[in-house]
Amino acid sequence: MKYARALILSLSVFLVSCSAELNDYKGTDPDFDLFSYFEGKTEAWGMVQDYTNKQTGRFYVSIDGRVDGDTLTLDERFTYHDGKKDTRVWKISRLANGHYEGTADDIIGTAEGRAVGNVFRWQYDFTLKLEGGDIDVSFDDWLYRQDENHVFNISYIKKYGATVGKVTLFFVKK
């Protein structure tokens, strides 16, 4: 039993030390300029998966982005596979050294982000509205700019530090 615990602890430390860090993307291109990419019209297609990787939802998003100085406003309009619709309006401020912060009506507190190379990481807390009741979770979004018009996004949904779901999106700039 003692050896099993030591093995599990060793594997846990190994797996944590193997996870990607944002600074791993220094020097990659194209640079992820959040404001220039999302200014204008963008479309996205995505899916939600639960902790077992079962797909639990699909959606389309139409995004209008407006830049005013150091503020980006993203007006997102969601259409889900079951016909439901939703909106979210982000107000994102550009800070120094590739850092950003933002708010939206359905976000808890302030989101924080940072761009390094072709990657943008965006973290925030959110209240998921579920049939059995609302639950507060944390989102850890990793956006990967592929070229001038395409971005992949993988969002890890976490509760108490454990990943309980995942959202995958593909963005196309119009």
C-alpha cells in the first residue's frame, strides 16, 4: 500500500510537470493579437464534452468585434443544436505586455488573459445553468492562432481543480 501511494504521487508530479506552459509558445507565429483577430466579423463552431468525453452539446457562434482604443467589445450570439439561443457581450481591456482583462454579464468577477506567440490563454469563473441547478466552475481557455483567419480553442471546465468538461471551438475570421 505504501508503495502504491508513492507511485501515484510520483505519477501525479510527473503529469503535472509535463503540462504545457504559456511561455512554451514564445517565438511561435503568427503572433496572437487578440484585438486585430476579433475586430470585425468572426464565426465559430463548437462542441461541449463532459468528463467522460461524451459530446453533450453543439453550437454555432456569430461574433461582432469592435475596437475602441484599448477596449475590445465582442458581441457573441450563440445558436445551440437544440435551437436555443444565447448572447454574451465581452468588454476586454488591453493591458501591458500581452496581458488582458475582461468582463461579461454572465462571468463571475474579471477574466484574465495573456498572449504569448501564437497562443492566448483566457481564465475566468462562470455559473453553468444546468437542469439540476446552477454550478460555479472555472474556465481555462487556450486559443491557438493557426494563420490570419483561423483559431482553435480548447476550454477546460474545472471544479475544485479537476476537469469536469471541455469545450472545443474552431473560429474563422470573415
